[in-house]
Amino acid sequence: MGLNPESRARFNLERASVLLLEDSTMGMSILVQILTGFGVRTLHRCENVEEAQATVQKVELDLVIADSLGAGGEGYDFVKWLRQSRIEPNCFAPVLLTAGHTPRDAVSKARDCGAHFIMAKPLTPITVLERILWISKEGRRFVECDTYMGPDRRFKNEGVPPGTVGRRRDDLPPVVGEAETPNMEQDVIDGLMKTRRVEL
């Protein structure tokens, strides 16, 4: 998406209710500064998963920003719990995960636990704002099945992979089929590609 840092656009999130799950004092301080800079007034600060789970059960949330919480990966488990908790509307809240490193397996883990995005630290205000705006605009549907609940993991609908049967009504057909009109002659195609002088 990419925001222009010189942009004079204004964003006001003063009515948003945001849960922050971060066990580092410095990390929490940075998140609070970034979000209060966006106008957020209602911040629920949680230092561990137990506090975050208790908060989810008490207040309505518009956004969750959770750290992966180190090598144990408790942040991923929290997001999975949130999605499967069936505590509405919080189980559908947008989730941004943060981590010190985001190798491919961390990105896959974030996607599979039901997070919208994972962001690598150190965080910058522009990156956080881009992700918040992206989530608000993208409108990915929620998927619920035996093994997963969360936003549709597909960013693009490119049809069903070859050799598999589609499961959704909007899946594109794997076979294109026969042409409905005759193919264009080569000289017609060449004529379309030639540069021509146009008089106005």
C-alpha cells in the first residue's frame, strides 16, 4: 500500500478500543506512544496472556496488537484462542502480531493462528498505520472450519490449484474451456500493435 510520509491526511482513532499484549516495558511504551499519536484513547495494556484473555471477556475491542512473546510463542497461542473463543465481537477483531524476527515460518505461523499481519520490530508509526489502514480497507472474509478460524488466508483469488476440487462458490474454474469466438488473424493483431499517427 505505502503511505507518503509527507502526506497531510489526518487519521483519528480516538473511538477505537485497542488491546496491547506486550511483555517488554520498552515495547509497550513504544506501542502506547504510536497509538496515542493516532488519537487512540482506550488502550488495554496486558503484560501476559492471562491478562489479555481476561480483557477479551470484559470489553469490546476494535483492534488487537500482540507480541509473539519470545521463543515460547504464547502470542500465537493467544490469537488462536481468541479466534476459537467465540466471544463476539472480539473473536472477529483485527489482529496485528509483532515479533523481533519474521522468518518464513513465523509468517506462516501468524497466518495459521488467525492474525491479519505480522510486523517485524522495531515498529515505526508509518508501518503500524499502513497495516491498520490495510486491514480496514481489504475486507477479507472470515473463514471457519474444523482446523482454522480467521481472515481468509488468500490475498488473491487465483482459482483452485491444479488437480484439486474447489470448495467455495466463488472459486474460479480450473479449466478455461473452449473459445467462444474465433481467434483474431495475425495481421489484425499486428495492426493493433503498430504505432499510428493520429490527427486531432
